[in-house]
Amino acid sequence: MKSRGVLHPALSRALSETGHGDRIALGDAGLPIPVTTPRIDLAFAPGQPALLPVLDAVLTEFRVEAYVIAEESEREAAWLLEALARRLPDAEVIRVTHEALKAATLDVRAVVRTGEFRPYANVLLQSGVDFSTQV
């Protein structure tokens, strides 16, 4: 039995199968998910789990070189932008429209649906490479 890191089997699998440049989406409860995109649904009640605890768990196992946020988040979800900047100070920030972010979920490894109810609480995390563990 796995005793640390991401315990959810589908989420753990998606993270381990992601290669350099691939993306994983973390979405709020209302983010539309394309039928063809794998869905990892963690939501079990309004606000549960919130997006930030899911992000923190993912970051224990996932190196992020860039992240994609909606321009609309600048005014509607400043809390998310601040949290991402604190957690990922070296990652490139890519800003797109909310419609473009939703369209980009067609090309992610998976969309992780949280119970977050605050609007525009969505981010696409792009996988990087950790060269510090090289032998």
C-alpha cells in the first residue's frame, strides 16, 4: 500500500505516465471536460476537495515548467494566481482566454475535477524535467 504522496490510484497513474511537455489540468467543479479526455473526479461535495490542497498534493510528485491560466482569472480568481506564483516561482506563466483554456483540455493527459466552487479556478500544469536527480 502506498503511504505517501498522491494516494488516489488514477491520479497517481496519470502523474507517473506524464512526460516532459505533457499537461495535466486541475479544474473547478464546473469546468467542462471533453468526452475524450480522461477525467479524474475527486469532487464529493461543494468545495470538497478545494483546488489548492489538490494542487499541493500534485506538486509533491510533479515537476512543473509552465502553467496555463485564463486571463479572466486575473480579476475573478486573484487568490489562485497568487497561490500559483508562490508555489511555482520559476515556472513560465501562460495566459490564454478561458475559452482557449477549455479547448486545451482536449490535449491534456487528464482533467482532475475538484469540488472547487470559486469561478475560474482552473490551471493546466505542464510537466518539466528534474535534472537534479541525475546520476
